[in-house]
Amino acid sequence: MTPTMTRHPSAQRAGRDGFPQVLHAEWTKFRSVRAWMLGMVAAALMMVLVALLAGISSDQRGSPAVPVGPDGGPVTDSFSFVHRPLTGDGSITVSVSALRSSIATGLANLRPGSVPWAKAGLILKGDTRQGSPYAAIMITGAHGVRMQHNYVNDTAGPSGSVSWLRLDRSGDAITGYASADGTHWTKVSTVQVKGLGPTAQGGLFVASPSSVDGMGTVPSVSTAVFGDLRSQGRWAGGNWTGDQVGPESPSFPGYPRNTSGSFPGSDGRFTVTGSGDIAPAVRLALATGGTLGEILTGTFAALITVIVVGTRFITAEYREGMIHVTLAASPRRSRVLAAKAIVLGAVTFVAGLAGSAVAIPLGERLARANGVYLFPVTFSAQLRIAFGTAALLAAASILALAVGTIFRRGAGAVTSVVAAIVLPYILFAQVPFLPAGVSNVLARVTPAAAFAVQQTLVPYRQVTSVYTPYNGYYPLTPWAGFAVLAGYAVVSLAVAAVVLRRRDA
């Protein structure tokens, strides 16, 4: 149905009454066209409807619980552990003479390979429960000696050859040392680990995270040889106990076929084989987890709607001949365009904010009720996502207005803006096999970079994974991504103002 433009006296008086009157005239035009107002309402409702569908369509009830670390974030906590209880203070020392890794190829084959964050060393952990606090000193496959604690904290150790490791506990203070000869020691770090309790589990560990293979990951397994195991303090007597921590965890990919964890050893010498990781959980390690960005997938449909309304706000005047009246009433054409942009941007922002404000808590509640684990976000991040989504839609509508002013025809303008925003978004956020380099470039330089305002996931340097927009990781920070779209809108609006001034209506 073609919207009918109504001539309003306020538009005729605007030329002599100033910018507030021009602004009022443009608002009157917008609210007088029912299809435009309904379009904004529909945009908000689309966001809510998709959040509703996203919340009820996934059912993870009965799935294993996601392990959570001391900071409340999801973790991967699965590894081979040779341990004894330590009551009070004490220390443990060991030599590590080998760390070899193999990567799965096909269903039953393994090949020797490099797993950069394969880990073998000493650990003190509150207990064998997943997510319990810990501190560890380790050698890695390609990152040298590291001191890590509570999953998200990582400190590099000395460079050069290291074959001895030591952990000391004094209350909550855990100190890691490294040595090339077992005599001369270099302190790596002292960390405070609360929650270990009076008795902690300590000993040897081996972890081998999945290896990146194209756009996904495959399991790996690593084996380390430990010797000269010595301990001081009140360690429990008897044999060392070998366990696989977290074998049923949703963040544990399991062992490659025909392999398993093993802990053979005697007289202070152990050969330990392990898989898994001790680290923050990233998206590929917790594929069943959800994000707020997925709950707001309806932004995609809302975006197309506001693009159509934005172009129609100007092209309908050209088609109906109203543009002559508008420009006669206000000869300063750039002022008319600015008023249109303010009205359109404000209305779109309000609609987007209303849709986000309802969609986020509704989608969260329904998803959690169905057992879906949502990656946690702070309250300030939720506000950023809600306001950022509204700002994204507003900037997109202004870009559409500017392009509509340049083209004068609705179909061409809508097609151009959809191609500039929607098409790149589909490519980098919905196509899993797009090369990571191409995906990240599109998410940096196209207007679709603004979808970064919805990201909630954080990449970690100590976790090798596929950090692409498809997996929820954008190359730009949230507001930097929005700034790309805003820049396109501002430049397009400036070009539209020049074109509007220089050509006949």
C-alpha cells in the first residue's frame, strides 16, 4: 500500500520559523504515515519474537552442568591428575624430561604434531571438583614455562631450557619456580589463591587442548615424563592416585579414539598421558552455550525494516512531489535533511531500545528455563548491548535516509544499504566456512562491523581457538565497531546534503 503524504501548514512556515519548526514538521510527516510508524513497531516486535523463539527452541535440560570457575565464568577443567592431599604448607618438586603431543586425524588415526598450549607440570588444587581454585607451574608445547591460576590468569616464565619445576604453598600464597638443573631456581610468580582450604590436592598434571583444524578443532593427546618427584610438608602417605578430572564435562572433547589417560609410575618417576585443558571456556569448547547476541538475532530482521522505512522517509516525497513543497518552505536544504535524520534516528533508537529491553530478559529467562547455559555478562554489558543495538538500528536508518536522498528511488536505495550492511553480516556471522581472514576484514571495514556492540565473548591468549565473528568474537571492540557504521552514516549524510543542495528537487 502506497503511503499518502499530507501537506501540513507547519512545513510551509518552517522557512521563516527556524530549525525547531522544521524538526516539528518532519516529525509530523513521519507520524502521519501509518505504515512508517507500524514499521517501527514491527521492528521492535521482531526482536521480541525472535528472542521468544530462541528461548524456547533449545532444550538442554538434563545436560551435564557447565563447570564454573572462581570468577563465575565458564571453564574447561579436564586433565590427567596424579595427586595426594597436602595439609597446610608444603612444596613439591619434579623434573620434566619430555612432552610429546599427537593430534587426531580421521576417526581412529593420530599423527605427531605441535599443540602450542599442551601443558605438563605441577598443580595445587582445592579438590578434584571442576572449577575449584588452583595454581600451577608448567611447561607448554610452544609457549615455554607458564604460571597459571584460577583459569584466566597467565604469567610467562623464564626463557631458555627448563626441565625442573617447583610449587611452594604458604597459606593462600602459591609460588612457582623453574630451573634448568634443579639447583639454581628462578621465581616465576607468587599468586594468591583463596579457597584451597586447609587440605588441597597437589601433584602432577598433563592437559592437551584441542588443536585448531580449519574452521574447527580436533582432539589431541599429550604425554609427559616426570622424574625425581620430591615433596616437603604434610603430604598424605601411600601411593599417588591417578584420576581423569572432568571426564563428563560438556567442555571436554574427550580423547581421540583408541587413546585414554594413563598414569604409570613408581619410585618417583611417572609417564602421564592426558587430554583436555585447564583454562577459560571459549565458544568452540562449549558449543552448547548461548550468548545475548544470539537472543538478539531478531536485530537482523529489524534492520531490514528500518532500512526500508529510512529510505521511504525521503523517496516517498520525491515520488509524491512533496519534496517541492518541503524545500520551498525551508530553502536551507541541508537543514531539512538534518531534521529528517534527527527524527528518523530518534524514532528508530526508541523502537530498538524498547525491543532490546524486552527481548533480552525474556530470551534469557526462557533459555535458562530450558537448561541452556548463557555466557555470563555484567549489568553494564547488558546496558551496552541494549543501547548499542538501538544505536545500530538508528545509524542504519540514517544511512538509508542518506542513500535514499542520493538515489531518489526506494528500490535502489534499499538494495544498496542492504548490500552494505546485511550481506556482509550474513557472510561473516552466518557462514561457518568463510576463511577467518576474510571474515575479520569484513567485520572491520563494512558497516556491519556495528554488530560488535552485541558481542559478549572474550578471546584468551592462553587458549588456541577460532576467534571469528561466526563464533561470537569480533575483531573490533563494541563501540569501535559501531563507530564504523556511524562513520558511513555521517559521510553518506554529508554527501547527500551536497547532492541535495546542488541539484533540482
